[in-house]
Amino acid sequence: MPLDFGIIDQVMFKLLMVATVAVFIGDLIANMISFENRFMNAVVLAVIAAVAVLLFGVFVDERAISDLAMPALIVAVLGFIVGYLGNMIAFGNRFINALVTAIVFAVLSGVGFYISTL
């Protein structure tokens, strides 16, 4: 019997895939800016993630920056954690590092989504 996913599950899965690709691209950019130090690489990814949230919120969603401060901070902290974990697992190659960081993000986000639906 095939798995029956509801519309909410399908939408969340698609959002997770888009976010995973965004994390991959963000980490590739962070690797190009700062690849010598694992900590600084994670900090750069956190800054890129926070700036992306602010830009998206201001220009696409047309929100005030004051409304976006908390979401940007949360995304920056999560970006730092995911970036640092990805850097600890694979740090030799920029592409592989970004791929591992995106996989770590997808797994942690998927587990978080699964736990939140229980």
C-alpha cells in the first residue's frame, strides 16, 4: 500500500527541499568568503542566512525590518549551528562541505517537522 501524504505534508516537503537548496547555495557562498576557519565559516553562513531573511521579508513580503528581527535572529542561530555541524563533519572540500551542511539541515529539519506532527 503506497504512503498517503496529505497536502500539508507535500507542501512542507517542498518547502524543506527549497530551504535545503538555499542552505547549500548559502554555504557555498560562505565557503568562498571564508574557508580557512570552521567557526568563521559558520558565522558567515549565519550572516548570509539572516540577510536573506531580511531581504526576502522586506522586498517580497513587504514587512518592516522591525517585524523581521526575531525571525532573522532565529535563522542566523540555526544557520550557525547547521554550518558548524557541517564543518565538523566535512571540511576538506568546499563543495562537499556545502553538500554535507545541506544534508545536515535537511535531516534536522525533517526530524523537527516529524516531531512537531506527533
